[in-house]
Amino acid sequence: MFLMSLVGEARRMAPSLSRGISFVYILRLQSGGLYIGCSTDFEKRFGDHENGSACRTTKLDPPKSVAWIEIHINFPAARRRETQIKKWSRAKKEALIVKDAKSLHCLAKSRD
């Protein structure tokens, strides 16, 4: 049931998601932490997160919601973006989630 909630939430954020389309996503975890990932099979990947087989992180700390999602033209582009976001501070990730362009710009300059 939780998978359908995640799938519905992400589809609302990016309606054209389907198998074969590359995307990067941020999950808000039960602990309040953030998980950044990418995939080309939306439903399978979220199902794996739900049942704890996607990675150690979401096995120990299951996802609570989809915080952000972004579509990319191909998987290598999605992987580059995932790597970029993983290097960001928590504040910058939160600014991305809430689409706060001004804060993103300031945080990029200050390296916070």
C-alpha cells in the first residue's frame, strides 16, 4: 500500500514518469534524513525501497515520502546529477526541494 502512495506522489510531481525514463529523486526517510537516488524503472525502484531491497539505507530507515523528482534525457545525465546533489549541504538540498532559487543561488556561492 505504501508503494502506491509513493508512486502516486511521484507521478503527481512528474506525470510522465514511466519505465525507461531516467530520473533523479530525493526521498524523505522516517528519521527525517534524505536519500538521493536515480533509476530508469520508477515503480520497481520504489518497490525495492519499500521492501528494503534497494539499499542498506532504506532497509534500515524506510522512506516516508517523495520530496523531489527530476527527469533527465538519459541515465548518465541522471547519474551525474545524483552525484552532484549528494555533495550538497542539507540546506542546499532542502532549498532544491522547496524550489527556493534565491537560497540555492546564495548557498552555491557560500559553499554552505
